Amino acid sequence: MIETTQKIIQIGSSQGVTLSKKDLARLGAKRGDTLKLKVELVNGHDKHQKLLREYEAFVNQYGQTLKNLAKK
């Protein structure tokens, strides 16, 4: 099994991802073989998780102060 991160690229009129020769060699795979792929979107998920962590840190640090200001 290999794990890699690839960008979607233009391939003719389609879009796709490529696998390196090195990764294919590690699998023992060649042209015509069938591969089972598990795909997940990385960048959207990472940005969302980072934003949530930053928000939680902000609320932990300043939440009570903001509540106090709202009461004035």
C-alpha cells in the first residue's frame, strides 16, 4: 500500500491524478493492472479543521471577556 498526496491536473479534456513510477514499482503495479483507491479531499478538510481549532482557542482565551463586554 502507498499513501500519497496529489493535485488534480488536466489530462486532455479530463482531470485526474498521477502516480509516480517509484510508487507503482513499490506496489509491483504496471500498465493495465487494476488498483483499488481510497480518495479523500485533503485541503478543504485541513482548512476547516484549522479554522475550528483557531476558533476554539479564541473562544477559550477571550470568550468570557467578550461576554462581559456584551453586558456593558
